[in-house]
Amino acid sequence: MPQGQPDSVPDDGLTTRQRRNRPLTIVHTGAGKGKSTAAFGLALRAWNQGWPVGVFQFVKSAKWRVGEERALRVLGASGEGGTVAWHKMGEGWSWVQRTPEQEVDSEQAAREGWEQVKRDLAAETYRLYVLDEFAYPMHWGWVDTAEVVAVLRDRPGTQHVVVTGRNAPAELLGAADLVTEMAKVKHPMDAGQKGQRGIEW
């Protein structure tokens, strides 16, 4: 494994091991494809390490069957790695037109999802949290970004959190330890091709 050298060593009083093992806040944002997929890749690594993993899907419909969900559930139940819990909090797709009533329902579901995440962080339920599409509720003002930043900053233990979704708020990006922006260069949908099995889901 390559031994990366940091650009600078902070004067924080921590040993190299302490600094290496500190919990990370990770954000995958941008208009390109692969934000959630990369987060689920991290979930696979966490499962392999024996860590308990909590996936919280915001925005996406509870009826939608995500390919990674089945795979991670099977792995979590196998007894060979960590456990995996999968929670679907939102209703409807982010790009589907919703009625005002559906908008309220989605907003409430997102808020309830965030409340559950806060409870789990306080209880140190998981070692890795995947907050999938959670950038949207913050961008839309459904969940207060300042509160999210404060809760993540003050979370106990060694809990890693990865947030995905377009338009991640600048305040969250500033507080994160690792930020990746997925840039779209080209996509089949631009040429009128719909999403396909095994690629989009």
C-alpha cells in the first residue's frame, strides 16, 4: 500500500496514529454520476473491517430497489463482516414534480430521518453512516445545515459519516474532512437514453 506523505503536519498534539484514526466527515457532491456508488463502496470496505454500517436514504422512494441495498443486506446478514442497517427516509425522486402535499410529506420524512441519524450518532450505533442524497434536504432548506455541521462536529467516538448529493451547501463543504466533486463530462441520458438495469440501479 502506498505510504502517502501529508503536505503538512498540524500542531494539534496528536500522535500520527491518533490523527490517522480520527473520524471523518466525507462529502460526495457535483453533477456527475457516481456519488452514491462511491459511498456504497466505502460501506463495503467498512463491512469488510467488521464495522456496523447504517445507510440512510433521503429523497429516494421506499419502493425503489437499489442494487447496492440487496448486496449490502446479504453481506450484513452473512455473519462474516459488519452488520448493515438500511433506512429509507424520503418519498419520491428529487427530479419528479411533486404536489404541495407530497412536498410536505417528503420534507417531514427527511426531518424524521435526520432526527434518527442524530439519535444513532449520540448512541454510537454505527461506525460508518451513509447519508445518501442528504445534500438535497439541506439545499432545499428542509434540514438546517448549521445544525448538521454542529452535530457532525460534536459527534462522539470514531463514527465516520459520508454525505452524498448535488448542491452540497458550502458550510458543509467547509466543515468536511474529505470532499469529492463528481463532474459530468458525458452521460448517455444527454443523448436521450434512459437509465438502465445494472448501471443506474
